[in-house]
Amino acid sequence: MREKLRRTVLAISLAAGLTAPVQAGLSPAERHFVDSVVQHHDLNQLWVEHLLENARHDDSIIEAISRPAEAMPWHRYRRIFLTDRRIAEGVAYWHDNEKLLNRVEQEFGVPPQVITAIIGIETLYGTNMGRHRVIDALKTLGFGYPKRAEFFREELEHFLLLSRHEGFDPLVPVGSYAGAMGKPQFISSSYRAYAVDYDEDGRRDLWHSDADVIASIGNYLSEHGWRRGEPVAQRVDGDPADLARLDTGGSKPDRTVAEFLRRGIIVPDTAPEPDQRAVLVGLEQENAREYWLGYDNFYAITRYNHSNLYAMAVHQLSEAIHVQRTVKKVTQ
């Protein structure tokens, strides 16, 4: 069977002029990549060469990754995602997928509003899933962006394996400038590791199946430490100098709530258990910094996107969606 496939690919390649000239068109780094993935994963060499030859380098991708939204101050970043439209459409998405969201919450412990907010932030509920071919993004960044080339070459390897497993043409999918895909914008390694065939149709479809999308996000957060029923984050106060000293810029909870309270942090609302671990998160407003305690669930969200701004946007959008949905139900 394998030899038959090899002869078929070779015949197609000969017809398209994709034999020796293809190999000659690859850079040394690309040739090394081809040899490595072919050796380690039993992929067809001509197929991989053909894919790399047909993937395009795109300078706009380099420009986009060099100016990510997460580099903005919080007050500007927040305005992108905490919009009336994103909140209202989040309420509608929750309504349309209520049974699925409830089922996923029961299984994975992640509340409907959090999953909804992630889909809203990532792709505006599936209306903006990206405009770059995934293979173009991964080739461009894997061989033209030295700062993170190794990471994106690994993602390209995962993408080829994903296409083989899921049965799609790797020259077709479109996603973000970083190669993220579908409504939840999973990168290839996350797609392979955490995507779920929740509608049991034999495919893990993160573009068209809301069941697969919702369950995959729930599974991802659960696997990254989400704790059922626990808070995400809480606004706090205190002496500005003390707050500044305790703000390490990190995401991972590194002290207990009891320790923060001993150091002068004021929790306006009811504080969690004293042994609950937290991290102090400073956010830049226009005239000052505001501070929040981020708990284990906050950290779990940062595993989706390694940014405190992102996790806080998810938290605040989820809360806004929950409030508006509650108000709408009461007034109906």
C-alpha cells in the first residue's frame, strides 16, 4: 500500500514538474525539515516537498507578529474586546448553544460564559477566523522569523501530522497570522492534543462543529488546571507603593491570599480561602494602574494565550455576557 502511494505521488509530481527541481528550490533549513519529518513520521518526501514549495512567504505575517495586540496598554486592549457587539453576540451564542455549554460545564467544569467569551475574543463567534493560509503562516514564521523559528517549525510539523490524521488538504485551511485555526483558534499542537470529537461524527472539526469547538475549549482549560467552581480574578486595593512592589508581572499564582492580606492588600469583596494561591496583576489604565488578584483559573486562561491582558479580557467579557444574559432573561 505504501509503495503504491509512493508511486502515485511520484506520478503526480512528475506530471506537475515537482521532482528534482522541487528539492532544488528548498533552502537548506527547509531540506533539513523535510528530511527530519519524513524520517520521524514516515511521511512521503515528495508530498512534504510539494507542500513547502507551494507555501508562500508573506512579509505581512512577520509585520503582524511583530506588533501583537498584547503589547498594548490595558486601557487600549480592553476597548477592542469589551464592546457592546461582542457582549450582545455572546449572549446570543450562549442562547443558541445552551445545552452544549451546560453539558460541557458538567463534564469539564468550565462555565458557559468563559467558553463563550474565549470564542468571542478569538474569532467574534466564528465570523473572523483569519485570512492567512495556515501553511503560509507556519512556513513564513518557521523559516523567516529567527526569534521563534524553532517553535513554528514544530507547529508546521504538527500541522502536517494533523492534516494526515484529520484527512484534510494542508494547502486549504485558513487561520491567523500565527497559524491558529477555527473558531477557538487552536494552534496545530493544541489541536492534536486537546481537540475533541464531541458530536461523534469521526472528525474533530473546529471550524463548523460548535459541539467540537465548545468541548475542545473546555477540555483545554481542564487539562491546564481549571478548577471547578473557583473564581478567576478579583479587583483589590491598597497602598500604591505596596501594590507596585508585589506586582511581579507574572501570571502563575505565587503567594497565598493570606500572605497578600498580611502585606496590606485590601479585598473589597469577600476574600477566598486564606490558603488560596494568587498572583497580583497590575493593569495600566490611562492615569494609573489597577490591581487584581488572579487565581488558578486566571492562570489556566493564560495557558490559552500567555498574556495577563488576554486572561483579564476573557474574565471581564465573560462577566459582562453573564450579567447581560441575566438581565435579558429577567426582563423577558
